[in-house]
Amino acid sequence: MVRITLAGAAGRMGRAIACAIGENPQVELVSALERPGHPLLGRDVGEVAGIGKIGVRITDNCERAIGRADVVIDFSTPQSSITNLEVAERRNRAIVIGTTGFSPAQRERIKVLSRNTRVVMAPNMSVGVNLLFKLAHDTASIIGRDYDIEIVEYHHRHKKDAPSGTAIRLAEMIAKALGRNLEEVAVYERRGITGERRDEEIGIQSIRAGDIVGEHTVIFAGGGERIELTHRAHSRDTFAVGAVRAAIWIVGKPNGLYDMQDVLGIK
């Protein structure tokens, strides 16, 4: 039985993950974390998730909560994720990070800390999205130099970061396949008289509206034809199940930084 601490337990993803843990006999939710001052501190996480009392109250004491578990699943905020990883590293606990919006400095900090513990970090835990990553990379390798490439992502109106971490990862994998520096070729917005599109551009556009869970489309547009690769998430359950799968997988692995393609064996 894998014992799990859930960080960001009262959020949309936290509630979905609490449900997924409750449905999986291989894992047990032993503690739940939220930021200091959160209005749901002290509440039973099962009640918050809508599955009834399970005897685990939401706390802001990360040292105590993480110390009880084998693995932390963290869908919180960038700074909270760094703090939780630092505790996990000190306590020799593994961690699965689904938080997005990290700065370059924070990403580097995660790499450094992963030398002393086990980390799965992925912008998207869905099996389908991770297959999309591979398909986008392979398609770019075959036809990308002759086609214009655009990425369009859609999310709910409450999402705080843009572009999504998934869109950025798609762009990174496509740029890698083409030998391009994403910092030099990414275009995040077009307005006014922009001139003709450069051949090497990788466009990344963000839509925020309503309650859209998540949708990503990669467009390869050439003369006379267009190829579109699309993933649509209909609920957060797919991400939650993937996160639990990653938590089970990481137990017993060597120290290091992994992603969902490692978990799924599709690298």
C-alpha cells in the first residue's frame, strides 16, 4: 500500500485526486495539505471532495503531513510546490508534481533537489496528452520543416498561467525535433501589422473561457493540406488517475527527475 500526501487538496485537481485515491486499492491517502489561512483548513478532505468523511483533515503543516507518506502528489502553486519538494527531499520522500507556471529559476531548483529524491514532474498527467507529446514530436521530425506549426490551447476562465504547461511542453518537443531554439522562434500573440510569418515560427495561442477543462491542438499547415492533432479532456478525472499512477510508479525508483513518458514507458 502506497501512502500519499495530497498537496493542494482543496483545489479542483486536489478534489479529483482525492476521489481517484479512494477508488484505487493500491494507495491510501494519509494526509492533506493546503496553504496557511485557507478557509477549508481543518475540514475532512473526503467531505471537501464529495466522497464522505475519510478521517483525514486538511492541514498546513507540511513537515508533519509529508513525513507520514511515501509519496506527495502536488497540484498547488509554484512556490508551494518548491516548499513541499524541499521538505520531501529532507525527509527522503518521493513527489509527483503537476503544478505549472514555474519560472526558469524554480525549474532549476527542482532539478537540483531531484538529485537527492525521486520526482515525477509533468505539466499534464493524462495518458492521452502524453501520447500527443510523442505524436507531435514524431510528426515534426517527419514533416515539420515544410509546414507551418501552430499550437492552440483552451482552458477555463480561472486558470492563472498562460500558455498552459502542456502547450509549452508541446512547443519544446516540436522545437527539439526540428533543432530550433524555442526562445527564438516562439510567437505568443499576433496583433497589428506583423509582416509575413517566418518559416521557423512556432505559434502558441491561449484561450480562456467558461469551464473548459483543457484542450490542445497542434496544427501542421502546408500547401494544400492541414494536419491537426487534438486532445480534449472532458473531466479532470483523467489527470487525477494519471497522477495516482505516477505515485505508484515512482516508489522504489532511483533518485532523479522523471516525467509521465517515463511512467508510461513511451519515451
